[in-house]
Amino acid sequence: MLTIAPEIEVLARFGRALADPIRCRILLALREAPAHPAELAETLGISRTRLSNHLACLRDCGLVVSAPVGRRTRYELADARLGHALDDLRTAVVAVAADAERSCTTAETEGCC
């Protein structure tokens, strides 16, 4: 159980980072491989300015790091364990959402919601 305030703050920051669909897409893309902003913007179909703002947020949360490569900057997950955590979280959330949807449908047909 998390009882230490810094651990709770870290989880809250992670939650805020995941609260935006674009940031989720960035994290999932970086889970596959490090990338340059221009590539990410094209892959995600968003402007480089918008991407830059989201990358800054993810950097401030400690989820991604940047590294200069020649005249360009490459972004990657701050730790490979984040990729595994994202996979596990996505699997769990999808399973829970499916269960909740079934429960809600059952509740509606039985007239309790």
C-alpha cells in the first residue's frame, strides 16, 4: 500500500500525464522506439507545436527524456520499465472496462440503474 507522500505524488503525476489522449499516444509510440519530434508529429497527425507542449509535460513528469543526436533531439521513455507498465496498465484497464460494460448492460436490463 502506498502511504508515503512522494510515492502518491509520483502516481498522481503519472495519472495526470495519462489523462490526455495525445500524451497516451506519445507514450505508446515511444514504447515502440525512440523518435524525433518531427516523426512523432507526423505519426500522430498533430502539429509540432502541440507535440512540443505535450513532450514538455511528459518530460516534466519524468516519463520521457530527450537526448541530442547531431542537430536533432530524440525522445524516449525515461525507463524501459515504463513500457512494461504501460502494457500492463492497458491490459488491465481494457479488461476492467469490458467487465464494467457487461455489468452496466446487465444492470440496465434488470432495471437497477
